[in-house]
Amino acid sequence: MRIIDLADRTPAQKQGLLSQLVVPRPIAMITTLDAKGGVNVAPFSYYMPVSGEPPLVAVTVGSVREATDEPKDSWVNLNASGEFVINVTTTALADHIETVAREYPAGVDEADLVGWRTVPSQVVRPPSLADSPAHLECRVREVIDRGDSSSCFSGVHIVLAEVVCITVDESIMASPTRIDPTKVHAVGRMGFPWFVAASPESTFSQDRIAYADLPGGEEVLA
């Protein structure tokens, strides 16, 4: 086994190592509105569910752009409005993940640029992407700042948000209250420049059996 000494690595290299090993990561394709009502779309793969009650998710947003010291548009928008939508990234969006990830000048509508359709959300003001089969409408509840805010590989805003509404296409439903994950065709982020598609052929299932239900399990617990 090779030991990688993080003390000898640059911030970019450290982040690269994390991004190459914490895989695959779901991609939150986030839509926000700017102060003029313009749409912004950007992908974030430092993203995870946090709890069921309240229904919270966490998204890590870099404090500054990579090319300049300006804040990211998504951060400016969601910090000002307190609202955003996480559109589940699927193979239908795969061709343009990196296109919308570019650091365009403020005011550019990435959805319009790549031909993605937007639809009004149910509860929050930012629109949802019609080309995604599921949308998590979110309201910011807490922001945790970490790292060097002047460095794109260090400074981050960890956004804790409550999911206030979920809309799901009937095509990925297994029952009125459950999603069939094999029908979502989700795309995950690997280490740059790789992605992975969760097609039905690449997924597998396992039964979850409680320890008490194993042969002799009840006797041991007693």
C-alpha cells in the first residue's frame, strides 16, 4: 500500500484525492434565481442527504470561482433568496453537465444555453428542470463556512437546507410512496473527468437482515 502524505500536497491535489476516492457522488443540478429573476443552473457533487425529520440535505458550495475571486453565482443567488431546487442529474442531462459547470459571466442562463426546459416549482421561486425526473425544492436553514474563503480549493459554504417539496415523474415511481431507483438512470461523479451512469444492468440489490433475525440472533441478544 502506498502512503500519501497530505502535508506535501497542494489544496488542489488534496481535493483531487478526495474527489477520486469518495465516488460515485450524486450530482445536485441546482437551479437558482438572481436578483433580476434570471435563471442559473450549476452542478454540485459535494452533496448528501442528512436526515428524514426534518428532511435535510447538505450541499457544499465553493466560496469563490476558480478563475477569479468573485463568489459563485449559485451561492450569491441562494444566499440572497434562501431558496433553490436540486434537480436529480440523470443520463438525460449527461451531455451538458460540464457545459453548465463553466464559470460564465453573471446573468447567463445556462438552461437556455443548452436547451433545457424549465417549469415552475410548486413552493419555491426558482424553477425546476423539466428534463430531470425529480426535483427537491429547498429552503436554506443553516450555512457553515469553512476553510480559506479566498481559495477555491479551501473556502466553502456548507449549506444545510430543508426539502419543502418533492416532485417526481410517474415513470420512476414503484408505488405511490416509493421511487424505483433502477428507473432513475442517475449519473454519478467520479474523479475528473469521469462520470458513471446507474443503468439497471450496473445495479445490484441485497437483502438487509437484522441481527436478531439471523439463526441464533435472538438468543445472543437476550
